[in-house]
Amino acid sequence: MTQSLTDSLSEQLKSLHSLGLFKSERILESPQQSLIQADGKKVVNFCANNYLGLANHPKLIEEAKKALDLYGYGMASVRFICGTQSVHKKLEDALTKFLKMEETILYSSCFDANAGLFETILSGEDAIFSDELNHASIIDGVRLSKAARFRYRNNDMNDLEDKLRENQNFRHKLICTDGVFSMDGYIAKLKDLVALKEKYGCLLMVDDSHAVGFLGETGKGTHEQAGVLGKIDILTGTLGKALGGASGGYTSGKKEIISYLRQRSRPYLFSNTLAPVIAHTSLKAIELIQDDNSYKNKLMSQTKQFRSQLRSLGFDILDGQHPIVPIMVYDAVLAQRFSEQLLEEGLYVVSFSYPVVPKDKARIRIQISADHSQEDLDQALLALQKVAKRLNIIK
Ligand SMILES: Cc1ncc(COP(=O)(O)O)c(C=O)c1O
């Protein structure tokens, strides 16, 4: 029996290799930051979600060390038994205030937050309307729920409205979307989504993992940027990207929803919460960016400049303002060659092809960070230009 399973997996692994879909992991021999050592080579990193450059920030390292003395290392328990310290409550309160929501519950990842949301609050009489490009954790979370499911085309408000109009007779209806679609850097149309949710009497859930900390006037995320603060019923997000980059996630929303999640959400009830060192340091990351807009401002102005320089060099990039900058190559093999040759030039970026993105829409995805210096950005442009010319991607 074991042999037949391992044989079958081994065949599938071979097939991933031959299709060019096998993912190998580079080993970083340095902390996560703009200049890293990867597989023995010094390169500039343009593929982390380290948007605000906090993943190796000296103040946060200092706070993390303090936290070990204050709270110890591990919790060795789930929250409702003996796994809640004052720092977990403080972080939940800080997120609630920062996001302008009613209450917040922590999870050990945003994947867990999404996986533990839908089946807990919805049942067979309810319906979920989900954007087709939503993150895997939303897709899995929705699958776990007994609610009816309707998938609408990415950011297509007409398609969503058709589905809402045709399916009005469910008890509770929930629209769910990523705040930012991570393969394209496109931002969800929250103003329109709020209008639709009000028109059809739905709830709206937004996963703001790629926005919390830097989009909007004070970095609250897509809801602030779209001018709909206070109008989103449920927000989920990660502490593993802009807010320090360690790990952890949360769900924020109406207090009844959050209280109910504490009682019934399985990844919360049956899994350890964040290590206190992460809870404390994430709290300090939030305080840091609340007191100091410079991280977010640097990120956004570097993004604007880099996007416009790429365009002047003749690159085909997807429109937008997000620090996720996809350079379209279309051909999967060419995209892979592009990223490999960029690495030789000291630039670490990743190529994406089918099935992660649609067929013939292969690309490399660049992610800007506030940790990048002007020199890093200049070096990246030079490398991109040199390799792209060599490969006939630009003239
Ligand atoms: C939109 C979105 N949601 C959720 C997650 C998962 O976050 P975490 O790493 O906290 O599980 C990610 C990370 O890739 C994401 O991009």
C-alpha cells in the first residue's frame, strides 16, 4: 500500500519537473531584508512581502528580545485553556483601534483566520459570493462551509450584481474579496462592493493581507484608501507581511461575530496562538507605523517612481499603484529564463506561470519595499533592462 502511494507521488513529482512547475526553495543565509545572501550569492531581494522593511528592523529586534524576558518563549496551550496573555489582548485591541473595527481575534496565520471564518458563521441557508481570484485560504475556507457558493469574475461588479440579483432568497449573504489581488497588484473595488452589499442586504468580507500597514492615508488598508472605513463587516489580514513579517493573522469585525468565532472557530480553538514574542513585536510594529508615516510614504513614492521608470524603458507592466509590480512576459519559458538571468545579475525576482496565473499570462513579479535604497532600485532597473534586451522582451 505504502509503495503504491509513494510510486504515485513520485510520478506526479516527475511530471511537475517535466512541466517546469516544480517549486524549489532557495536557502537564505541572511535575515530577510533588501540585500540578502541566497544560495551563497549576494542579491537584491525584490520578492518578499516585506513592504515596510520591518522584517529585520533594529527597533523590532530589540523589542523581540525584550518580549522574551517579559513573556517567556512559548504558550504551550490554546487560547481558551491557558494560552492567553495580556499581550495577546493588547495586540487585539491595537488592531481593532488601528483598523477602526469593533473587535479583533488573533489566529496563528491569516490562512487560519480565513479557514476558520465561513463555516463558523454561515450554514446551509446562507450564500457566499466570492471573487474568482481570491486567495487559496478564502477558497478553502469557503469550501469548508455548508453555505451555497457563487464565484464572480475578478473585480467584475456586473457579474457579481447578476449573481446577487438571481440569488436573493438566502438567509445571510456574504460577499468576500481580497483587498489586493496578489498576482496582479489590482485593488478590489471596495466602494462599488459596499454599494452592492447595501443594495442587496449582504455582508462584506475583505482580506487585506497585501494592504494593511501601507495603503490609505494612514496605512489602514484598502478600506481607508477607498473611503469606506467602518463599512466593511469583516476584515482579515496577516502580521506576516508589512506588519513585521513574522507570522500571525487576525479577523476584525462586529463584536458578535468575533465573540462567536472565539467560541466556535476551529483553527482558534484547536491550535496554539501566536508566540508572545510575535504578539509583542507585532504590537510594536503597529505603534511604529502609527507614529511614523515615513515607511509607508517611502514605499509608495518608490513604487510610483519605479513603475514609471519601467514604463519609460518599454516594459509591459500591469497598471496600478501597488508595490506589487507585475512585468508581463506572457511566455512561461521566457519568464522563467528572465528571472534566472536576473538572478545572475544580482536581482532576486520570481516568475509566475500557469496555473498560478492564466495560460499565456506569464510574468515576473517585483515587490518594492521601503527597505530598498535608491541604489537598489537603480541596480534593479539596470539589470532588468540589460536582461530584457538580451531576451528581446524590450527593444
Ligand atoms: C490575500 C492573502 N490572504 C492570506 C494569506 C496568508 O497569510 P498567512 O501567511 O498569514 O497565512 C496570504 C499570503 O500569501 C495572502 O496573500
